[in-house]
Amino acid sequence: MTDDVTGETCQWQGWREATERALYGPGGFYRRPEGPAGHFRTSVHAGPLFAGAVAGLLGEVAQELGTAEVALVDVGAGRGELLTAVLAATARTDLVVRAYAVERAARPAGLDPRITWTDRLPEPASVRGLLFANEWLDNVPVDVAEVDAAGVARYVEVRSDGTERLGAPVAGPDAEWLARWWPLREPGARAEIGRPRDEAWAAAVGSLAAGRAVAVDYAHVRDSRPPFGTLTGFRAGREVPPVPDGSCDVTAHVAVDACAEAGREAGGEAGREAGGEAGGEAAAEPATQLVTQREALHRLGVSGGRPPLSLATTDPAGYVRALASAGEAAELTARGGLGDFHWLTQKVPPATG
């Protein structure tokens, strides 16, 4: 059997290594010219309202920092769609936006020259502004663990055709992560070991000298972990088996509370905030917040309310525009859909002294 990505004979690998190759290796899924938009619809692709909300958030950050010149770092930038739309949304404001796209694919042709394209996060403590990561962490590759018949958590190994087997016992930092964040006890129980995502998010938060870091993803917390994990695949708008051969996206929901803890440790005020648990309400506006996309977008002025029918008589064209906007807002905030995404927000204050 031959690997579709590399042309090599299939070999057993951990899911982290196999996913890394399938998504980002030569010929990998995210190296393709069509980008994510060619296969699935994210909030960014739903229309201009999402970018308008991010632009509003960017304005809040600029106000907090006391400046009109602010950075926007889009991590997992796809083909630059969000940054392009945010630049358009801020064109008639006083904001001066320094836009950075962090993406491992090549820079697309015709992209706005104001956007700096890079394949890595900014240097630590080098950016003042908003770091925004929409559906990035779920594509940071992770290993998968499964409990065998004897009650031992073992790494799951996979071939490029999707065939699995159990490998060595989980040990070291991965075992510590499971014990703290996703304990496995019953034979057959599975988990995605989110330690690489914690490290990736800590690096993202740590790249800010001041501002906010926001991660948007399907996620879960310790009290509601799925018993068999969430590993899956997507191709051409459909959920498919997670086969690491480069033909589909391979993704899993994010253990967002673990990422929040890593971000707190990396983010200054986020690390010192008393009672700043994800989703907590110990302070009026804690440095670390975890809410649904529905709640986050409502706060930023995006709602799915229909325009009054009377507007159809007084301003028919305006009514049609308002109706279209309401439909877009409803999609972005729908329960059971995009509205169920988690927004993890962590503030990084300017250094003092």
C-alpha cells in the first residue's frame, strides 16, 4: 500500500505525526490552492457580519491600549479572507491596522499588499493588538489515546488508509496531561491529548506585548469530555472518516479549559487574575473569558432579529438588505451550529516598570 501524500509505503504512526503529514506535508490538505473555503463553510465565509464584529473587537482593543495604530494577527488565516474583510470594514475609521496572516500555505495571488504573510507566530512579546485564531487550534495535530482491556491508556497508531492499532502505553508529560485534563478509566475510552494545543496557544498569547488573544473553536471542558473523543474528517462540505492521507481535513474538538490555563500562565494579567477561571464570573470582566459564539457576537452587536415588516413598505430595498443581514446573523449565532463555538479570550496588559 502506498501513502497518497508522500508516495511511501504505509507505516504505523501516532495520530499527531500522521495528521501533521496529511495536513501540512507536501501535497497535504491545507497546502491545496482552494484552501479551507473549498471544503467547508466557516464563520469567516458566512458573510461580512463576522468580519465586522472582529473589526469592532479590534476597535475595543485599540481603545484599551490608547492608540489608533493596532495589530491584527490572524492565526490559521486560510487565504486571508478575514483580514481582507476586516481591512475593508475599518477603511472609514481612524484605525491604522497592521495586518499579519499566519498560515503555512503559500501567500495567495492578489492578496492586499498591506497584509504581511508569514508561516510562524510573531516573536514573543512583540505585538500590540488583537491576535485572532478562528478554527486554528482544532487543526493543531494531537495524539490519540485509548484504554486497552487491562485498563492501560495506550497511544493509538494509524496508517494512511485509516487503519488503527494500539501502541505503547501513554507516558511522561502526555500521561500527566491526561490525568489532569482528560482522565481515562473504562476500556475503549478515547481522548485526544491536547498538550500540543496548550503549547501552541501559550505561544500565541505570549507573542502579545499587550492586547487580547481570542481562540474560536468547537470545544469542550473537563466536566463534559466526550467518552470516545471527537476525531473526525471533513471533505467537500461533508463529515467523513478521519483518514490521514491528505484527502480530507483531520480535526478534533479542543480541550479549551486546558488551553485557557496554558494561556493564563503565558499572559501576564491572565496569569494573575484572581478567580479568572474560564467562564467564571468572579470579576466584572475577568482577564480570561470563555463564552459561546452566540454570546460573544451578541455582545458585539450581531443578532438574528428580523427587521420590522413595516420597513418593507417604507424602504423595500432596505428591508431586503436587513433581512439578508438577519439571516447571516442567525447562521453565525445558531444553536447546534456556529453559535455553539467557544470563544476563549485572554487579555495581556502592557508591561509595567
